[in-house]
Amino acid sequence: MRLPRSTAGWTIGVFGVLALLMGAFGLLWPEAQLRSLGFEVPQSRAAGDYTGTFMTASSMASFNMGVYYLLATATEWRSFYRFTVFFRLVTFTVFTIVVVADIAPGRFFAVALWEGLGAVATGLGLWWDARRAAAAPSDAQPDGAAATAGVGPAADADR
């Protein structure tokens, strides 16, 4: 696995690793994950209770999302980075509303906060990377590209 080559790439990479780990945790020990988020875990489930099915589906989605984020990090796919900023802010908003509306327990706000802070961190990383690329001397590369390969607007032209 290639290490991130930009500040924004590091934020996406960290999120990817954590999403992958949390997905694996939910697949292996769903009751513990539910408890950590503030949900009750009854001794037995009633007929028609598909909590286990939902936990398997959402944990697998988290695991897969972690893989997607790590792939984006390895390829320095900056368009994907920008895309995640907007949708992670949407996720923050929806999860916050679910907590405020008393649909989910208060501890679930930690998930909303993680999404919101992650979006802000990636957004700031994108801004920082663009600023750094703009400040790089244009004669550092023969074609005027950013000093760090794969960083800046030129790197996104084919992505």
C-alpha cells in the first residue's frame, strides 16, 4: 500500500483505515458495536427483528467504503476527495437530525461528529495542498506542474 502524498490524502487514508476496521468490528462483534453507539442489546430478539441483518449490511458497507477510501488514497484521486467533503457534511447533518429528533441515542452523535470533522479536515487538506502547489516555483518542473507529483489541478485533469 502506498502512503498518501498529500495532506488531503492523509485525511482520506485515516478515514479509510478506520472505516475498514469499524466494518470488521461490526461483522465480528455486532453487539459490542451497538453498545458502543448507545443502542440497547436485548438478550434475545423478537421474530421479525432484523437488527443482525442490518448490522451485517452496514458493517459490510463500512468495510467496503474503507477499501474504496484506501484505493482513492493510493491513487491520489483528488476528485473523490472533493466529492467526500460534500457528502460527509450531508451525513453529518442527517445523523445530527436523527439524534436531535430522538430517533437515535445521544452517543450516536459521535458518528455524526466524526463525519463532520472528517469532511472539514479533508476540505482544509485540499485547500492546503492547493495553496502549497500554487506557491511552488513554476520552474521546479519543466511543464510548470506542482512540485509534488500527483498534487494540484494538473493531477486531476485525467481523473
